[in-house]
Amino acid sequence: MSAAAIAPRFGALGFREFRLLWIAQLTSDFAANMQIFAINWHVFELLHGAGVTVSLFGVTVDLSAAAVGLGGIGLVRLAPTLVFGIWGGLLADALDRRRLMMWTRLGVAAIAAALFALTLADLVGVALLYLISAATAALAGFDTPSRQSLLPATVPPEQLSHAVSLFSLAFRISAVLAPLAGAALIGRYATVAAYGVIAAFFAIPALCLRLMRVTRPDDAPRAQPSVAAFVEGLQYVRSMPILWQSFVIDFLSACFTTLGVLLPLLAEVVFDSGVGGYGLLAAGQPIGAVVTGLALAYWHRLRWQGLLMMGSVAAYGLAAAMVGLSRSIWLSFALLTVVGAADTVGTVVRGLWRQTMTPEHLRGRVISIALVFFRGGPRMGELLAGLSAAFLGAPLAIVAGGMATVTCVAVMAWRHPRLLRFDTLDRPNPPA
């Protein structure tokens, strides 16, 4: 039976090239999420109980070394994400996207294998974990624009919204399974066991990409990597106010409300539940995201997209603030599922806007600019969360961040009311 015949029944999954890309996404995200989980816990273990003394204007302040160290992970990942993300977008519009992804996935697998070997030899410290985090972020910056730019080439236009929903769902599924698997491996064996599994899973996407048959036509427009090419992409984004405003709200919400880096502190200090409690809390947000992602994969023709996106970001910030107020690990887990559900709705809507509002020849550069916002925001957020927790404590830092996100949504809705009324189903697709 041809792919066209089975497509109406299975949607985007009825197409071979999309299935391979989706499997590559799922396994790559699983490994990446487990690596973040394991490195966060490893840094926390190395620094837990230590203190940092800071003198400001003659006032001496004692800070938690673990909180500062966890915030530092975001700092070391920030610059590689921004710099290599921009270059990744330029290369995605100049080179074969599938081949570029294949080589970046092999590079990430090699880095993960080195981390496994060094941990096995007991040669890992905080500085090395920072270096590994920075190198992985750099390669992910190269990879992400190509990965998202390749998506429309694997399905017909009428299946694109379904493909975007399934792509988001792959990330959410991996985000559920990764912390649970990581907590089980670290709790039963050691952190090195998690690093070994991570290295193995990072190798699978390269094989999937090798099997794909998607190539760019020889006559397809290709941009030369240059400042002028980047400026062309930036000018296009600035000429689309809705697209630009969606990037801004994505950045602000992630910058103020990044919870993952503080979960080890909540698990150990607030709830006294160790790595098992950390695994439970880390799975809460993605579990809510998976349930919502499944619903969106089925019901993917969303209407009132602007209002839905802004409302979901407000719910995201409010639920996060309530996590900071909670004194029950199970209530915190339930609230984190709400955080994940709200985040998924906003992510799917913004991803659909990027794909449907961007011409093919600019897709890599536009996604690289979006990457500065949707990856740069969380990296800034991790740093901000770690420093806030060092001064205020993790619960109060989470409350402050969540309420800041709600305030940003209110200001954006007041300043840009057209954003609330926008819907891609009411406008034509961009020119080819």
C-alpha cells in the first residue's frame, strides 16, 4: 500500500521519511533529556553541603554552592546555544540539512561516550561537566535549525500541523521517560550507568538520518553563510510582527520560569526525597505535556491560536508559582503536570506559526533566530533561577519567576492586542 493511501488514516506517520525523522527526534531528545537530568544531579552531588561567600558593597552573603553551581549550567550553555544556533541556521539554508544533522548527531554521541569513559575512570569534576554541557549545546545549536527545517519536506502541506504536533509529542514523551529512567539507573547503579545509556541512544538518530532519502533539489535556493544572509532572515522576522512577538513571549516566559534546574533542590532540601523525588518531580512537567500532546496530535487544527497561546503562557506561569508555594511533593508533581500541559499548547502554536509563516529558502535562518529565543530563554532562566535560589531559596525564587511570567503576558496582551486574535487558518501560506 502506498504512503498516500495510508496517510489519511495515520496522518503524518503514514510517510516513511517523517517516521524516520520522528524516531531520530524521539531518541535524540530522550538522550538529551537524560543527560540534562544526570548532569544536574551530578553537579548537585558534587556541591551539596558546600557554601559560597560573596561580598557586595561591604556586605557578606553566604550562598548555597549547589544552587550557584546548578545556575552555572545555564550560563555555560547560553553562549554556545546563541552563537552556534545562528550559524546552524545559516548552514541549514546553504547545505544538505540531512547530512548536517547526521554529523552533528555523531558528534554528540562521541561527546557522550567520552563523558561515560571519564566518569568510569573517576576523572569528572564540575568544570568537566560544564565543558560537556557547553559542547553538547553547541552541536545542538547546529542541529536544531536543520531538524525543524527538514520537517516540511517529509509530509505534504495538509499534514504539516499534524507533523508539528507529533514532533512536539516526541520531545514530551522523551522528557517523561528520561528522568524516570535516569533516576532508576542512578539510584540502582550510579551516574555512570546513565551516561552509558545516553551515549548509546545518541547514536540511533545518525542511523535514522542515514536511511532517509530526503535531499534538497539542486535548483533549490541556497544562501551563502554570511552576515548579509543572517540579516535577510532577521529582516523577514521583523517584517512579520506576529512572528516576532511570539518569539519575545517565548523568551520572557522561559527566562523567568525555568523549573528544571531547581528540582534537585526541591527534592533534597524541601521534600527530603533524594534522587527518587527528583525523578518524580522531573517527570511531572513532561507527563502533563505528553497527555496534552496526544490530544493536540488528534485535534491539531487549532482555532483562536493567539488567545490559546497567550492563555497557555499565563497558566504556565501561574501553575509554576503555585509549585513554589506547595509543601507536598505530590501536589508539586500535580502542579508540574499543569505546567507541562500549558507549555505544550504554547509550544505547538508557536511551532506551527514558524513553519507556516516562513518561506522555504529562509526557513533555517528564521528557525535559528527563533532558537536564540526558545533556547536562549531557558539558558538565561537556568542562570537566573540558580542565582535567585541562592539568595531567596528555591521556593520563593520559583514563585517570583512564575508571577513575572504572568505579568509579561498581561503587558504583551495590552501592548499587542492583535496577537490575541491571530490564527494561521485565516491567512494563506507564505510564498515558496
